[in-house]
Amino acid sequence: MVPDSSIPTHGSDRLWLMKAEAQALKGHLDGLLLATLEDGPRHGYAVKEALRDGSGGRFDLPTGTIYPALHRLEDSGLIAGSWSTVDGRRRRTYRLTAEGLRRLHADRSNWHAFAAAITALLERRPWPATR
Amino acid sequence: MASHPLIDSYLAGLATRLPADSVDELADGLIETWQHHLARGLTPTAAARTAIAEFGTPHRIVDEFVAQAPGRRTARLLLATGPVVGGCWGASLIAGKVWTWPIQPLLAAAYALALLAVVLTLLAAGTTRHSYRRTRLGTIGALTLVVLDAAMITAVAVLTPLFAWPMAVAIPASLARIGLTIQALPKPRTG
């Protein structure tokens, strides 16, 4: 029997899972970034720390890649940025806009429905008999 | 607080490829990361190396900025919708017998050349993966296309001797494109 190359085995397991996780994270990055701002304004580094700490260290993105995503959300009107000066450096701090908050609630609601469906399917239980 | 030569060199590299505001923001985050590692007890050089590793390679950061640049996104949107709007205008001009309109051939040629230049500019901006400067061409191309759309609508309103039905689709399509383009233009990061 020819092994299915799409099924990960041994050493490739971890790499495959990491790629799958990165892809899944990419699809939810906007919602996750919005969620980090729900409790109040943060600057880029603090957003990155909130993502890492909030995920128990699982989502530890390269810090430099957070900024372009924040700029895109700002261009979309989901967050708003403002400049300040801290220790002689220019700092841009972001806060959720009303539209961003609405989008976060919608993303959260969609995720709960999606996760509930996946959990229901993955949990061990007897499947209905088919004819 | 002073930075470290490794961090200064890293930021100087980014400054040649990204807008000044973005580099200021990256500098703030990188120096904060460095200070965090200094507070953990690392030496200044080890802290700088760790902070830079956490930030990602300059190549990756620039590519991420390019991928999400507003000029590139606008260029791709206009390239995707261009054939539809162009097709509507092509049908309108044929149905409206454009060859009978009182337009100087030189002016018509200049319009065609400007349109070609816009397409090439949008292609350059929409296909780049590593150059932030090229993404800015998307904004220039988009603004020029707004002018060309407005010129075409004006020409139809003023010069056309007969109204052809495809114009009823082409004019709203161009007006919608003008509105979408203006909305998609990059906004200054003030505030």
C-alpha cells in the first residue's frame, strides 16, 4: 500500500502542525489583535506581549510583523492610533473604535459557534448508524 | 535612553526601506524589547541580539509591510476591477460611435497613453513583494485613474452626440470606482 504523503509522520509531524497552526492563526489575527485592545489602548510591543501572554506563549509572533497588521486595521477604521513621546521616543498607541468593537463582538460570536460545532464533532461519542 | 549599536544598525537598515513613521514605531518597540531583556539581566549586546531575533529579520518585516501596504491593496483592487470597467467603456465608445465625436486625435492619443501608463504603474505596485517604495506607485496610479475616469465622464456629457445604453452602466461603474479609490487612498498617520 502506498503511504498517503499528505498525512504527517514522525519528524514531519511538528513542522506540519506548526504550518497548520500559523495558517489558522493568520485567519484569526485581526480578531485576536482587536481582542488585545478591548481592555484599553496599547502600543505595538504591548499588543505583541498581550498576544503571547494571553495564549500561554503559543502565539509568539515576530514583533516586527505586528505593526503592519495594526496599520491595516487602522486604515480599515477598526482601531485608531495616536502619537505620544515616551523617554524621548515617538510612540504610537492604538485603541478600539466603535466599529472595531462591533467587529470584535461579531468575530467572537462566529468563533464560539464554529468552535462549538468542531468540538461536538471531535468529542468521542457513538455515531448514528447509517443504512 | 540610549540604544545599542546593533539596534541602531538594524533600524538604519529598515529606515532605507520603510516610511519614517513606521521606523519610529518599530524603534520604540525594539528599544522597549531591548530594555525588557536588560532588566532580565542580559548584557547589553546579548539583550540587543535577543530583541532583534524576537523582532524578525528586516527582510521579513519589510515584506510584511509591503504585503499590507495600502498602495498595493488599492492597485490590486483596481487591476481586478479594471477589465470590467474598461469593457463597459469599450462597449459604450463603440455603441456611441466615438469616431464621430469632435475630439482632437492628439488628445485621444494622450488619453490612451495615460491609461496605459496607469495600468503599468498599478501593475508595478500590485505585483511587488519586497519594495515598499513601489507600493506607493499604487497611490499615484489610483489618483491618475480618478482623473481619467472624471475626464471620460465629462467628455461623454459634453461631447457625445448620442447616448448609447452601455453608458448607463459605464458611467455609474466609473463613479463607483472614483468613490472606492478615494476611500482606499492611504490616510496620514496623525493624531
